[in-house]
Amino acid sequence: MARSDECYSTQLIDGDGIFNATGIESFIKEVRLGECGLSYAVVSIMGPQSSGKSTLLNHLFGTNFREMDAFRGRSQTTKGIWLANCAGIEPCTLVMDLEGTDGRERGEDDTAFEKQSALFALAVSDIVLINMWCHDIGREQAANKPLLKTVFQVMMRLFSPRKTTLMFVIRDKTRTPLENLEPVLREDVQKIWDSVSKPHAHKETPLNEFFNVEVVALSSYEEKEEQFKEQVANLRQRFFHSIAPGGLAGDRRGVVPASGFSFSAQQIWKVIKENKDLDLPAHKVMVATVRCEEIANEKYSSFAANEDWCHLEEAVQSGLIPGFGKKLSSILDDFLSKYDAEAAYFDEGVRSAKRKQLEEKLLQLIQPAFQSMLGHLRSETLEKFKEVFDKALNGGEGFSSASRNCTQFCMARFDEGCADVVIEQAKWDTSKVRDKLHRDIDAHITSVRTAKLAEITAHYEAKLKEALSGPVEALLDGASSDTWPAIRKLFRRETEAAVSGLSGALSGFDMDGQSKDKMLGSIENYARGVVEAKAREEAGRVLIHMKDRFSTLFSHDSDSMPRVWTGKEDIRAITKTARSASLKLLSVMAVIRLDDDDNDSIENTLSVALVDSANATLKDRSATTFDPLASSTWEEVSPAKTLITPVQCKSLWRQFKAETEYSVSQAIAAQEANKRSNNWLPPPWAIAALIVLGFNEFMTLLRNPLYLGVIFVAFLLMKALWVQLDISGEFRNGALPGLISLSSKFLPTVMNLLKRLAEEGQVPAANDPQRNPALASKSFRNGVSSSGDTSSSASSEVTSSEYSSNSKED
């Protein structure tokens, strides 16, 4: 409230009609008028010049207006309009001292300012004091008549005028009682009201519709000062609580709130100076618009600089703030309440509109922070979902159940967070952020689902590849009639196991039947692809497999022992068997037989085209036959299942035969060499010739046993050389290589034997061979047998055995 123990005054409008905006602003701050709301009153005084208006105000309200100095003559004291606050009166009362009318300084014709100031007083004041002399009452040409006419005339320029109290203050009353003066005065006032021209709308409007008329009388200040002061003191009491119901201004209308008084007064004076009609309701709305906007702007600026808000705005950049919505709602409510308190007395429509604008601006200011909070909440909820979802999956919970439960948990958590973030004053929709979170969660579930399904599928594919690749390769390597049935059995067994396992793993994903069947079909196709890929890979090495198969069967017997070509083996039959096995392998590798449609005609076709046709060609080279392999496809076999085309089979067989011919030729050559090396006896006719022609020599040997000893010793030497030189082995690879090898080994072997004999000759006499023929023969045998290489120990044993048997016969 305004301070009531001090009086401040300022010139509101100077004598030239210039409004003192700076002065009134300072005045309002000094008296704290802005804190009064509607609890204030404005009193103005009109009257002739030098009628004691300022003196009356100073005594009545304790103001300090300048008074006329009686010793200096009657002249204009108050120029323009002055404003002061009343000391010691509640509510806050402002007093305006208007320049006197009918002054000689302005002249007879200069009445514009009088009318302007009168209109200003009517528009601003709640109570208008009309100061008049007692002796003018009842006179037709008294000074109060022009003044009242001016008041009533300018009142017509007010649209919806205020209900103003006109208090006639009769000065220097005589002995005539007030009861006699008042009716005369009221009658004069009514006559003046009736005589004033009025707008059509107010032709029949009574005076009391616009004015409350009060009449008081005061004694002469100069002659009866004490009585004057007593009467003024009594009158002063009537101004206490003047705006309360029943007070002097209890029924006033269109009051401007105290905080808008300065602006309102300035705008009213501006309109009056421009000689325009004053629309008080529109003016009231205009004042309310300006002041409410000023208050709203001030509250907006204060909010923007508020420390709590700035702290929240800064903290929200880092993360979630507990209680964000409540804190911000409290700050907003505080500033809106301050606006409501300051704008409470302005026009309700304007006040509400400006409040709504202020609220919208404040909400627009805080919306980025709100969106940031929602963003943090969404991100944190999404991370929490990922955490609990992974934990649930790792804990063994089914995928669909885990995704459903975790989604419900996190969406409920988000809703709780939204409730904590939501600002009461703002009805912002959080559904878009919620939908975005739901889409993010669904996207994460989809990605994890895809990854899990891919992981499960990859696991079973790896198992299938491990279970099929090696066995299929082994089965194809040992190709036979049972190869593809075995592969089919393996394929079905492993595929069924994988499909069963995958079906069980997919049970937790709550998949629809179509998707599940598609995945199970995919794993079956993968298994088929593994088998087919391995078959194609092995088919690419079919020539190597054929040669290995041929080499195994051709070079090894039925006991898997390496063959020794002694001359008794049927190389043609062995070759045919090995090539037939290789041809079987080629027929097995030719096409994929994963379905139950084994096509045995391929083997027959290959046999007829590659084996039988070759034999027929050898028999009849002139015969012209149809080539069944002159095609790129097999009959009744789709190209997708074809691994080796008929043309390729023919080319592979030609290459196979060319590369295996060398092995067959080598076997034939080894067999012939072995035959030559083992056929050392002469023909029978030669033996018979030797017996007939050598009979005489044989008889000579019988007659002279010494020849037999020499022959026997020569035989032993020859036998030792035969064993040491391995003559039969050297001639196995041919005559020329054997002669070359023997020529290089003959001399070292002879020298070695002679050396052994020399060493035996140095043995002591006890071991003399002449004295002990048995020991000599034993030593000789040992020398001979030990002189050979270590590589022919078995042959030495054979030689020793033969020598022993010959000795017994001798």
C-alpha cells in the first residue's frame, strides 16, 4: 500500500497542455500506487479562479498545493493540472487541482483548456468537487452556471460515462441554513442539465444516472478560520473508505487499475487534446491491453532469467531430471500467478487473452527442454529394454515371451516417466514419442530375432555340413552300386535330425506356420545343397578318383598286397576289372541321385559306348555305329542333376585310358622280363645233345674225382657271384640295363672275394684246411657268404642251403 504519512505532488499537465509523463511515473513509484489495484480513488476540484480551491484541498487532504497570497492580489495561482496524494486517508486517494475557470489570464474567449480539463477530470475522477461561492446560488448569471454547463456539455463526449459524484462545496456560507440552500442549488443544477443538448440516446436520461449530487457548506476561511477547519475535518471523514459500498464513490464504474493509471491518464489527455470523443469502454480495453501485455512481457523476461529455470534448462541437456514436470509446473504456476495478481483488475477478456498468450510463449520457451526430456526418457527406456531383453534371452526364456514381457515392462516404465515429465499447464501429446519408442523396440526385437534365427540356422547348417561333407566324400570316393542309396539314407537321417532340432528351437519364437515351414524347407534345401556341392566337387576330381581306383585294383591283389608280375598273372583280365571299377565310379559320379530315381542306364550306356564299342571297333573297323555319348544331357535326367555330361564322360574316359596305358605296358614289360630271367635252362633238345655229346667227358670226371672237386669249387664261386651280383634281379628290367649294371659291379665283387680268401689263408695251423677238410669247407662257405652285400642276406641263406645239400650228395 502507499505510504500515507507523506505527501507527494507533481504537475500532471502544464499550462500549455503538455502531459508530464516522467513526473507522474516518478510520483506513482513514490506513493507505490501500482500496489493498490482497484483500491484507490481520484478526487478533482473545479471552480472559479481564486475561489480557494488549493486552500480547501490542503486543509481537507493534507496536500501541499500552492495557495494564493492575499496580500499580492487575486491572480492565477494554479496553472494546468496538479496531482498529489492525500496524507492519512484510506484507501489511497489522489487529488487533482485544476486550473480555475473564468480567469483573466486566459481571456474571455480562451475556454478550450477549461473544457479539456473538465472532460479530463470527469473521465479520470471518482469525485469532482465544485467550489462555488454561497452568494452565487440562485443567480442566473452566477459564476457556477458556466462551469456546470461546461461539465454537462463535455460529459456528452463520453461514451458510457462513469458514475461520478459531484460534490458542491459552498464557500463562505451565510446565516442561511444549508437546508434552504441545497434545494435551490439542486434546482439550478437540474435546469442546467435539462437545458444542455444531449444525444438522442440520452434525451430522457435523468441526471442521477450519470451523477451523484452532494452538497456541503463551509464557513469563511478568513473570517471564521476555526469553524472552517472544524467543518473541513468533518468533511474529511467522508473521504475515508470512499469507494466502499455506501461511500461517496461506492457506485463508480469503469475503474482503471492503479498500475495502469499513468498510461490511462496520458491516453485520455491525448484523445481530449485531439478534440475527439472519448470512448471510455474502448479506452478501458486499450489500457488493459497495453498494461496486460507489459505485465506479460515482464513475466516472460523474468521467467527466461529465472535461476531455477536456467538450472533445469542446463541440466536437461545432460540427462533425465527426477521431478522435472513438477518442478517446471511449479515455476510456471508461480509466474502465471504473479501475472494474475498484477493484471487482476484489468478487463477480464483482455486479461485472459494476454494470459493465454503469456502461457503459450512460456510453453513455447520450455518445449525444447520438454522434448529433450522425452528424448532422454525414450533413449534410456530403449537401453533398458535391450538390457532386460538380453538378460531374459540369456536366462532361457522363450523369444516371444521375453519380447512381449519386456516390451510391456518398458512401455509401462516409459509411461511412468512421461507422467513425471508432463507439465500440468501444457496438454502436450506424448503419443508420438511413445509410438517412436514402440517402433524402436519393435525394430530391435526384429533385428535380434533376425540375428537369433540366423544364429540358430547357421548352427544347424554347420552341423549338417559337418555331418554330410565328410561322409558323402568318403562314400563317393568308394563309389559302388550302394553309394547313392547310402548317401540318401545319410541325407534323410541328418536332415530329419536337423529339421527336428530346428523346429524345437523355433518353438519359442511364436512363428506362423508359413514362416516356420519356409525355414524348415530352407534347412532341407541347405542339406541338399551341401550334398550336391560335395558331389560336384568330387565330380570335378573324377579323373583322379578313376586313376586311383584303377591303380588300387591293378597294382594290388585281393588281399591288398602289391602285385609281383611273375608271368602267371592275367594282365588283360586284371586291366578289364580295374577299368570296369573305374567306369562304375564314373557312372556313379555322372549324376546326382538324392531322389529315389536311380538311373542304372547310365552305367550300361557308358559300358556299351566306351567298352563294348571299343571291342566291336577292333573287330570290325568298317562298322558304323551310333555314339550314345554324343550328347550334352542324359536321358530322363534333368540338367540340374547332371554332374558330368555324356560328352565329358567320353573325353574323361579317353584321357583315363591314355594315362593308364603306361601302367599296363609297364606290367607287361615286367612280366616278360621276369619270364626271361627265370628261363635259364637250355631247351630239352640242347640238354639231350649235351648228354649224348658230353658222355665221354662225364665218364672222364667219374674216373678222375679231382676234376669234380675243381668243378665243385668253381660252382661255389659262380654261385657266390650269382648271389652277390643278384644277376636275376639285374636282368629283370632288360638285358642291356642288366649288363651295364653287372659290368660296374663285377670287378669290385671279385676283388672282395679274393680279399676274403686271402684273409682265410692267414688263419693258424690248427685251422689248416688240409688237416680239417670240414673246417676248410666251413670257412670257405663263411667267406663266400660274408663277402656279399647286406642287401641279399636271404639269397645267401638259399646258397648255403644248396651248398650243404650238394656236399652231402658228394
